[in-house]
Amino acid sequence: MNGDSRAAVVTSPPPTTAPHKERYFDRVDENNPEYLRERNMAPDLRQDFNMMEQKKRVSMILQSPTRVNSEQEHFLIVPFGLLYSEVTASSLVKINLQGDIVDRGSTNLGVNQAGFTLHSAIYAARPDVKCVVHIHTPAGAA
């Protein structure tokens, strides 16, 4: 060593003999008809298709006899601790009218007591009701 402890500055790219690391875009076949159809689809149409897929998944879970059974007085509720934009059909918590968690879904989160109180009261009073949705307006949330 010549006593110079400064690190060398690299001004050129590494040699091309290094193995090529495959990136996501390297796997796209630009001649694939499915890829071309997706790429050329209008953004609002793509969004509509995504929403249809989400609704289909939610319907499948809500209609599943193993998930919700009206004879057992179980219902699904949003878990406490998730933003509405984070909630998925599989993350919904299955709960009974007494407040006992029957199935936590894909999370380990509990249930919001205020939401449980409101929803369970409506379901207990009106067994014919299939869905209860309550929302918070921006003014109410503030």
C-alpha cells in the first residue's frame, strides 16, 4: 500500500461479465395478446374490471355457507385497526350477536365496540336485514 487510505471512485459501470439479474419488466412478453389487451385498455375500463373482480370476491365470501349463517346469528364486521381502504373480504371478522368472535378472518384484530353495538342491535331487532352499512361523513369524522 502506498499509504493513501482514500476509497477509489468508480466512474464506469461494472463489467458486463457479471450475471444478469432478471427484473420484472424482463419477464413481460410484449407480443402476448393478453398483455397487449391490458396495455391498450382505457384506464376507466381497467378500473371497472378491477371493481367487478373485487365485488365478485366479496360476493363469494359473503354467500359462502361456512362463513356466515343467518340461523346462527353471525355477521361480518370490519376489524378494529384497519383503514377502510385496507379492508378485504377475507379480513372481515365473523361475530355473533353476543359479541363473541367466531372467526377472526385473515387478521388477528378485534372488533370496534361502537360498531358492534350499532350493528348487533339492528341485526337483533331485524333478522330479515341482510346488510348494515354505516358511514362517517367528513364533518362527522372531524
